[in-house]
Amino acid sequence: MNLQLQPNIPDPDGFYQELIGMQRDLDDEQATLFQARLLLVLANHVGDRAVLTQAMEAARRAGARKRS
């Protein structure tokens, strides 16, 4: 399986609103912990180590581009 990088979430705006809403009443530390737990839950769901590595590499590249 290859990492899906094309938009693949029905109603992406609704998903984003739900994601932000889940963190609305959290302080920065709680929000960071929520995001880490969510990442681990989703990584477990994906389960494919190669896809997870591709995702981590893509996220790292995207972060590096923003700092440049």
C-alpha cells in the first residue's frame, strides 16, 4: 500500500472544524497530548509500517519547507 497524499476526506472543512472543536477547551499541553494520542490511534489503524514511514517523511518534508 502507498501513502495517499491526494485529498481523501469527505467534507474536509467539517472534519477540520471537528478536529479544532475537540481541542477548543484544552490548554497547549493538553492539546499537544491529544494530538499525540490521535496520531497513535490513527497509526495503529493504518498498521502498515511502510506507509507510516512514508507519512512521517512527508510530514517532515512539509515542515522543512515552511521553515525555509
